Amino acid sequence: MNDKLNELKRLTTEIYDLRMSVALLEWDQQVNMPPAGGGARAAQMSLLSRQAHELGVSEKLGQLLEDLKPLYGELPPDSDDYALLRNVYRSYEQQQKIPVEYVSEFTQTTGEAFGVWARAKEKNDFASFRPWLEKIFDMRRQYAGFFAPYDHIYDPLLDDFEPGMKTAEVLGVFKVLRDEQVELLRELGNRPQVDDSFLSGHCDTDGQWALCREAVALIGYDLNRGRIDHAEHPFTTNFCRDDVRITTHIYEDNMMSAIFSSLHEGGHAIYEQGVAKELDRTPLGTGASLAIHESQSRLWENLVGRSREFLGCFYPRIQERFPRRFGGVALNDFYRAVNRVEPSLIRVEADEATYNLHVMLRMELEIALLERRITVADLPEIWREKMSEYLGVEPRNDSQGVLQDVHWACGMIGYFPTYALGNLISAQIWEQAAADLPDLAAQIGKGELASLREWLTGKLYRHGAKYYPSELVRMITGGGIDPRPYLNYLNRKYRAVYS
């Protein structure tokens, strides 16, 4: 039986390496590749994706899983081998439903669509991207059909990013969030606005890069096992626990954008670097889900990075790097400015009090498109209407609107809800960390992040994908996903900022 288990591990490592090869090609596509290389790159990714899928549904893998069923029933539920078998069984059953021809075509389509999207965003040319987006949504409807019957067409897509989560459950949570966050926005809108005018203005690229590297190193991102590069849309990718890469986007007139996006991506990367070594290059050697992952990116970006304590130790570095712009600005004024609440057009630039509304808008549009209640051609106008309804602002062009995110070009329909779910989980985890580490605020104020990082590694990071997301949340917090801690955090923090 051990021989069969070892053969299963060898085979799943081969599948893992193929998928990470695709990820490496995708990283290069977004960071280094010349624009003209898009067609060939899409074909290369399509080939490797096809090979990984074929191995993942092969008769050999199926026979191994059948032979190992007796062992699966005997293993302790908290063992790595039990978790591996559970993960591979689930993946095998799901992948069996997806034709290999679909995998190949979808990877080819999204590989080419990325380049079209990047040019369309640059030129504000939604019409050029429209046929690609129509095909992507058609293919995602087809994908959902492989898993019929389902409660909702969105369920199979959401499950890819958040295993076990149902559309109805997310919509129920979002209803509570929407009502209370809109009420908070109304309250803050009646108070004098925070002055953040000093945040805008030229800050040279080299200085920003230096601060971004300092910020992620301070929170514990190991640059000996990673790197930071420039991309149109910031993202994190990993090929093993010792090669975890992040990207950011530098705006010379908006320095804090790059710093906070670096902290966000650095949070993702710290999670991946913290996975237990024995899980590396296995199906368990990565984050448990996108919501769990986003809980860490949002925790390090917001609960740490936008806190008064963290800025108390990091702001002097900003002043030293850009003395003319910030030398005369007091810490309290800077803290309030970076936590200013104001409805904005761009999701990745949104403040904590409005961010979830951006996510809800996108989920509503994805569902409406999948259900054919609207068409892709309708998107630019409906986007403007929804932004006005939700946030009271309207984009001047499609680059600020429907073209702003890379997700749809990459076929990641069902991803957006995980951002908001991650916000909720981040606050729940933060409450537990603060209870277990009574001097946490004082440590952060001194720039000492090791205790928090070690606590998170022990409670979360080291487990990788060993447990399902709901199991992890319960293990750490004692309950399921709960919006109340996050809403309490928002109300407490922003009433103080605007007092």
C-alpha cells in the first residue's frame, strides 16, 4: 500500500510541476513578454494545461485512488496523507467532468485575451475586447454545465475559488454587509472630510521602489525566496514555497498606491512562503482557498499596514525618502489621510469602507451575464449605472470602468466574492490574534512583526490546503464566517478617524 501511496505522490507532484510551469509562463506574460508574443505564449500554456489535465484524469491516477480507498478509511483525519487523498479524490472527481478539449481551448482563449485586454485598457477600446469577453462568458456557462444539476449556475465557478461555498450563502452575507456599510457611509458623509491633498504629487519611481521593498521586508516577505516586479495589474504567483513572486504598479503621482498594493501582495506571498516544507510541490502546498488567501492580503495591507501603529514606525521612512513632500506633515494627519473614506472609481484604490461595494457590483454583473439577463455589450453602460447607484460616482471612460480589472480576461469568473469574504475572515482572525497576543499593538508600533507572523504561520500558513476553508476558519476562530467582527472594526476605526 505504501508503494501505491508513494506512486500517487510522485504523480501528483508531476501534475503540480506542470501547472506551475503554466504559472511561470503567465508571470512572464504579465511582467516581461513583448506584446507580440501573446499568440505563441497562449499555445504553450494551452499545451501544458492539457497535459496536466490529462494526467489528473488518467486511468492510472483513477486506479491508484481506487486501490488506496482502504488506506483512506484507516488514516487519522488530521494526517497529511489523509488530507492528500481527500484533496486528490475531490479534484479527480471534478476534473473527470471537464473535457480535455475544453481545458485546452479555454487556456488558449484566455492566454490571447489577456493581451487584447491590456491593449484595450490602454486605449479605452472596449469594442476590441468585447468578442473575447463574450467567448469567455460563453465558455464559463459551458463549464458550469459540466457540473449540472446545481443550485445556481454561479455555484461551480465560485467553488473553484472557494470550495464548498454556495452563491446563496454569499449573497446572504453581502446583504448584511451592504446595508450596514451604506449606513456607515451616510454617517461619515455628514462629517467634515479628511484632507489628503498632500498625498498627491510627484514621487520618483526609484524612491517608491525602495519603499515598497522596505515595506514588504518589514512585514516578513523573504526576498531571498521571492522578488517584486512591475505589472499592469498587481498580482502574486508561486511556483514552490521558495519561489513566491509579487508585482505592483508604480504611479508617480500616487505613491501610497504602490506601497499598499505591495503590502497586499506581500500578504499573499507570506502565506505561501509559510506553508510547511513537507507539503511543498504537492496539491496541499498552497493556500486553502482564495477567501483565506485574501484574508491574509487584506490583513497585512489594512489591519496592519493602515494602522496607526504600523505607520508610526514606517512613516519616518517615507519622510526620509521624500522630505519635501512629507517632512512637514504630522503622523496623525498622514494616518487620517491614508484612511480617508471617499467613493472612488477603481477597486484596488478603494478605501476599506467602500471596497466591498466594488466587489458586490462585480458579482452581480457576473451572475446577470451568466443568467443572460444582460449581455456583454450592455456592460459599459450598466457598469456606469451601478457605480452611480452603489457609490455615487461614474467612470469617465471604460478604462476606469469595465476594463479596469484583469480577472475577466483571465477567465476568473467567480473570483471577486472572495475579496469581500477575505475581509470578513481577516477581522475574525485579527480578533483571535489580538486575544492571544495582548501586546500586539505595541509590537507593531515598534516594527516587530515576527510574533504576529509566527502566530499566523502556526495557526494557518503551515497547513497549506490540508484543511477546507470552513475547517480552518473554525479551527482558528471557533466559528464560521461572520460579518460582525469586520463591521465592528469598520465602525470603530472610521468613527474615530472622522471624529
